[in-house]
Amino acid sequence: MATPPIIVHAPTPSGARLVTVHINGRDEKLGLAHSDRDIIVFLSDAGMADPERALDTPALVEWQGAAAHQYQAT
């Protein structure tokens, strides 16, 4: 199975999650998210048509290191 193009990495001790997108054979940082709203803004700014729906679409977004929508360090 191919890796989804958007990765929400494990939470940092402060609760932020790095968000990256895999494009043109490399990973690019979109920013540090402290909430789903931050990710939605990143994806919208990157031109995604329906970023809210993408958060729960495993083919597009992979949540690593903690459950989806969780921002506290585990």
C-alpha cells in the first residue's frame, strides 16, 4: 500500500504535530499543528478542495504516533 501524501506526525511534548506532504518525490513541511483547524488551514492554503473531509480519509492523511485528532503527547 502506498504511503498517503499527507503525514501528521507524532505529537511533540508541547502537543504540536508536524504536518508534511509528500510531493515530487520528497517530503515538505506544511507547519506545526496544535489542532485540526491548523491542519485544515495548511491543506486549504496548499490548494486542497475539501480539507476537512481529508482528515478522516486514510488514503490522503496518515496519523502517526498517536490517534487521529489527538494533540497531547502520549
